[in-house]
Amino acid sequence: MVPPMDASAYEFRIRGRLSATVLARFDMLKSDAERVETVLHGTVRDQAELHRIIERVQALGLELVELRQLPG
């Protein structure tokens, strides 16, 4: 599936290592566990989806350490 033209790749760094149950809430993103944080990354279709992901992070009581749009 080809992402829409306005889609962009993002990286969400979240403090701590997330459990499989919590990671399942972000099934639209890939994840990598690092030493003290979990990195979620993937293509976000539009600003509305980006805001929904951020709201989900907050609703789960997670600490968003960094959010960045990936190049190209």
C-alpha cells in the first residue's frame, strides 16, 4: 500500500520499555526497545492521525520524551 502524498514518517521516543499490551495500542507503528526508552516509528497519514497518537500516549500515562519528523 502506498501512503498518501501528505504522509510523513515520525519517530516517538517514550520513556521506559513498553509492554506487549501497551505496544498493541500502537499497532500502526513499528517499535524498537532501547536501554531506557521505547522508540515507535512509522508513517503518519496526516495531522489528525499524529494528534490521535499523541493523545493515546497521554491517555496511557506515558512520557513522550521526543517527537520528530523523519527526513524524506
